[in-house]
Amino acid sequence: MNLFSQQKLQGDIKKDRLTDGQFGFLLLLPALIVFSVIVLYPFISAVASSFFKADMLTTKRTFIGLDNFKSILMDPNFLKILMNTFIFVVGTTLLSFVLGFIWAILLNQGFRGSEILRGITLVNWIIPGTAIGFLWMWIFHGQFGVLNYVLKSLGIIKDNITWLADPKFSMLAVIIARTWQYMPWFMALLIGGLKGISYDMIEAARIDGANNFKVFTKIILPSMKNIIYFVLLLGTIAGLQHFDIIWVMTTGGPGISTTTLSVEVYKTAFQNWNLGRASAIGTIWVIILSVFMVLYLKLQKES
């Protein structure tokens, strides 16, 4: 075989070979297909349904444009639902963060039994949300609940409080239950951040006369700035999507006192059978979530 034939054969082989980009796309193709079928298509379908008058009892769909969005935004209850969502997300995120940070600092001291306590704490995060909802529903039960029994035994209250049936206490109850579930997640991530802080820096600050408060504010917080932003953003995104504990404990009641966007989408779609309105609420919900997702991606890119 002459030189010209060898070069032609090598050229033909190179043409038959896949480039790195093509090979990478082939590897991603199965995941893209699954994503498109399970996530992308239902999402596009839901957004499209928000422009129609549609229910789950018939197959008839009537195009109504932005009427679903107009009726939602003009509904006085929707503002209350948005406020409930805001209170729930802020309450659970900040409370979980503060308690998780305190617990992470304590466990990071490395005392005897700290590893066991860390493992026990993580059990809360592993338990399904439905089971946690039933547990705290029993704790907050108006007649037979543990909390009322303890408070009455201590003389703090005289009569039982119907925690889950009283609009003044129902949101607090679900926030506490969610915090109990989610605090270990914050603790685990924050412990990872604490492990990355140089112990020599802390010791040098103590030698210079810094007390615990100054060590925390001048060394620990600045060193953990990025991870704190990450966990707060992720906690906010998770809180906006949360459903199971609220539904098990209160089903969004009494009235709409604990109804958040996730609960309202479910009730509108599967109790009122109004698929078009539920899709419109879901679209608004996604837009709100997207704001925090963009912030998260931007922070991740900068870090």
C-alpha cells in the first residue's frame, strides 16, 4: 500500500470516529430523554394549561389567555397564601439555620460522644416527612397531646390549647415540626464548613485576647460566608417546595392559615379539580422559585 492510500485510509477512519463532544452527547442522551419525559414535558404542559379553562373531570379545554392569572392575583386569599408561604419559608429556614449552627459548633468541639450525637441528630433528616407530620400532630394534639400535658404539669397553662385548630398557633406548630426535620441538614453542612477553619487562627485570636463572641464574628462567620449563603439559599428553595408535613398536620387549615403555594396547588387541582387555575398558581410558584435558583447558580459560579 502506497503512502497516498495509507493517508486516505487514516482520513476515512478519523471521519468515522466521534468527536469528544459527540461522544459526550451520546452519554448524556439517556439522561436527557428521561429528564424530558419526567420533568420537561410535564412542566411545559402545566405552563400551557395555565392559559386554559380546564378541569380533571372532563377533557374539554377552553383557551382563556391570562384570565386564570388575573383571577388569582385579584383573589384576596392569594395574598394571604403568599404571606403564609413567606412566613413558613423564613421561619423554618432561619430557625433551622440558627439551631443547626449552634448544634454544629457544639458537636465540632470533639468531646466524647459527639460522633454518636451527630449520628442520632441525622436520624431526624432520614425519617420521611409524613411520619414526622404524624409524630408532631400527636405532640400538638389538643386533648391528648404531650405538649399540653407538659405545660399543664408545669402550671404554665390551665386549659388545653388546640394548637393545630387555632389560627394563632397552627403556623408555629408546622414551623417547629419542619425545623425539627430540617435542622440536621443544616448542621451537617455547617460542620463541614467549620472543619475547614484553621484552628491556628482561632488559637492566635485567643492569645491576642479575643473572647468567644469576637472569635465567632471575626473569624468563624467570615470564613464560612460562602457556605452560609449556600445553605440559606438551598433551605429557602426547599422550604418553598415543602408540602408533606403541612398537609399531614393541618391540610392547610384551619381555614387557610397554614396554606402555602404547594398546598394550594394540590387543593386546587385535586380537591377543586380546577387544573387550569392550579397550573397558573404553579407557574407563579415556579417563577418565585426561579429567582432563588438564579441566585444559587450565580453564587455557585462565583465561588
